[in-house]
Amino acid sequence: MTAGTLTVMGLGPGASTMRTPEVEAALATATDLVGYGPYLDRVAPRAGLYRHASDNRVELDRARHALRLAAAGAHVAVVSGGDAGVFAMASAVFEAVEHGDPSWRALDIRVLPGISAMFAVAARIGAPLGHDFCAISLSDNLKPWGVIQQRLAAAAQAGFVIALYNPLSRARPWQLGAALDLLRQHLPGSVPVVFATAVTRPEERIVLQPLAQADAALADMRTLVMVGSAATRVLERPGGLPAWVYSPRGMAGS
Ligand code: SAH
């Protein structure tokens, strides 16, 4: 039996041009494709590539399935959207290894980076992540809401630009509104908030609002919400051109 491999890879935010050549090469040699259905749909079918679709909520089961296939000699590609290490499958794979069959630790496991949604969004609107920033998932499926509240308040007080992933879903309709209310207690109302939906895909939509008026109804589960810091600037442009949003490289007084 030949030794199997398991490669965890990020497919980027949507457009195929945002997938790295390294990821393309790994997909071209894989025998088995494992991931959440909509991500698998982004990979063109080909002879010799077997697809294992699964639900989004069963990451650990999916990781164990991928590890068993690799242990049996397959060349497994585990795919995530964006970057596989940001709120995605790479951690699930290592968690499964830590608690699973000890022989899995000897497997050839590689993680290939991808363009995370926050980078695609930032590039679309200017340079909001040019100074200190953080990313917070608003999903309380995997952590208590109280922890999310603490982290939001601490991040706002620390002056970070905040990239909010998983802002809401049908099962979590109120979290983004509550998060914006909390942030309004700690940040000036003029701070820019960007609602960026389905970036790099045909249905892309980007809306900029000041925090005071930021409306959670602009988001769905394909949206990344980027909340500026007090230092983040909005550059208005003439003729209806979309404004640029950027965070200066230095702080006043530095
Ligand atoms: N690993 C992914 C994130 C997975 S969590 C990454 O690095 O981007 C899923 C969340 O990512 C979504 O709820 C949304 O907040 C964000 N997201 C993913 N693709 C996006 C896109 N094309 N445009 C805007 N947000 C996106």
C-alpha cells in the first residue's frame, strides 16, 4: 500500500482566480475530495476524483473520515472556503488527530493557505487592515455568547479593526444586531462599518455605513462585516465612485 496524504486547502473567497497555483496543483493530484457541499461544488469534477460531500455542522466527523481515507492510502484534499485555517477545517483535522488513532500522527498532513474573506474584502474597499486588527466569529454554536460579548468589548477598547465572520444565519438571526449595539457603546458613531457580501462572486454587494446607523439587516451568512477603529479613515470620491476605507500606518503622536 502506498502512503496516503491529507492536504487541507483554502479555495479563497469565491472567484477561481483567487485560488493559489499550489491549491490547483494539489487538487489535480487528489483522489478524494472532502468538504462541505457548496465548497465541493467549486471544484471541477474529473475522472479519478471521488467526492465526499457532507453537512457544514459535522466538521470533526468529516475530518475523521478524511484521516481514515488518508490512512488507507488515498490522496485526500480537504477543502474550505477562504483560508482553511480561519474558522475552518484545518483546526478540525488537528483536533481529530489529537484525539484520534495514534497512528494518524505519522500521516503526511499539509495545510495550504488561501485568501481569507477578510483579505478579499479589505482589498476591495482599500486598506482597512493596515494597522492592528482582529477577527471574531459571531457564531455561538462553538462558544458561549458571553465570551463573544467580552471579546467584542475588549477588541473595541483595544483599538483593533474587527473582521466579523459568521455574522448571522437563519438559526442565529439576532447576534449581529446585538454585536453592533455593544460596539456602539465603545466606539464613536462615525466609525465606518463595511457589509461585504459574497465578495468576488457574481452577486457581490458592498455597503458602507457609519456605526451609528449600521443596519444588521444588510448581512446574511455570506457577509463579512468589517468594523473600523477610531483611526480608520473614509475617503469620499467624486462622481458617485465608491469611497475608499483605510487605516493609516501610524497613530497620531507616534
Ligand atoms: N475560512 C473562511 C471563513 C469561514 S467562516 C475564510 O477564511 O474566509 C464563513 C464566513 O466567512 C461567512 O459567514 C462570511 O462571514 C465569511 N465569508 C466567506 N466567504 C466570503 C465572501 N466571499 N464574501 C464575504 N464574506 C465571506
